[in-house]
Amino acid sequence: MENLLEIKNLTVKYGTYTALQNANMKIGPTDFIGVIGPNGGGKTTLLKAILGLLEPSSGEVIFSEQLSNQKTDIGYLPQVNKFDSRFPINVIDVVLSGLAGKRNWVKPFNSANKEKAMQLLTDLGIAHIANKPIGQLSGGQMQRAFLGRTLISDPKLIILDEPGTYVDNKFESELYEKLVQLNKSKAILLVSHDVGTIFAHVKSIACVNRELNYHPSNIITPEQLASYNCPIQIITHGEIPHTVLGVHNHKHHH
């Protein structure tokens, strides 16, 4: 089966600083890849390179025919805190704006577009606030509206950047259930710092810390993380919530 895209020897620099070095990865049609790594390690740089928002210093991102229109064939859910909530736009228009790449803005949206948007809002549990300005929404409602915007163009690849940041727990579990359903026909790239949660859902893992190390399963040991140069805590979910940390050498002072 042909990959949706291939990242080949990708290096991205900001001035003299190398944010991402010689990264290689393939994304297949039903991959579900969790992207983990420290803050500032290059996760966002990787996303921006895939989305065409950054020019690589060297290497390339090769898109297959299936991603011929990157604006609509790739759905992107940004970190919602990056959005100016004073922008005077209501919920249904946020969702419809996800179609912008497929059409010019001159024509108004037709009734089929609006029906599809309302269906998505219904699926996401926010149809009752379709006409509310987004400035009046809670974080979880805003996430739902933006997820609708991501899905309305029926993308082949969905990229989510830290979707758990502003979400109530109820929506988080709904979101992962929805992603598992969507993954039957779409590839998903999910950036998260909540490693414990994503391990339960993703199929494979990419550790990004200037370099990219791809791990083909969702079962990963602290030793493997260390070998990937990925300083991440693994939080285990059990009867008693607890965090497993790496070994620390404490010096005792008398």
C-alpha cells in the first residue's frame, strides 16, 4: 500500500539553530502515530514542515497523489490556545472555514455544506451552540468546534497538536474514541505530552528531540526511550495513579 507521505532526510534550521536534523519517516494510509518529545525538541517544527508552513533547509516531504490538495487532504487541529477568541465568528462558520481550501471564498457555502457542518456539530455534541460566537465557548467546546473544522473536508491525514491541553476529561475520552473510529479510513499524527494516554490508542510512536526516532509499536520501555534520546516520563495507569520516573542519583549531605 502506498504511503501518504514520506519525510526524507529532513533538516530544518532557524538561522544557525538546527531544530530538526535528518528526520526520516513514512506515514501510511491507516497509521496512527503518537509524536512525543521534550518541549522545544522539534515536534511543532515537524508538523509545520508537513503542513508546508516551513521551508526545509535540506531534505524533503514527498506527498503521494492521495494528498494532492494539501489544504484539504490534510486536516490540522492546532493548539487551540493559539487562536484569537475575540475574532467575531460563530461555531458553524468555524467548521465551514475548514472547506476554504476546496473553494474560493467568493461563493457562499451551499446547503449541503451547511448540512454536513451541522451533522459534525451534532456528532460532536455542540449542535445547540452552532450560532454562538466562539469567544463565549469553554475550552472543551472550542476544541470540538475546531475538530469539526478539521474533519469537514474529509481529510486523508489528520494532524493534532496537543489536543488534550484544554479539554475536559469527558471530551478527552470521546476524542480518542472518535480518533480510533476515524483511523479505520484515515491516518492520524497526534502530538502529545500525555504519554500514558496516547500509548493506549496509537499504533506507533515517533520520538522527536532534534532527531526523529520511529518506534513501530505502542509498547515502549524506558530503556528504548533513553536510546531514542527522548527524555519523557512514562505515567502508568493503574488502580493507584502514580508516575514512574527515571533513576535519579541523590547525593546525601550530612
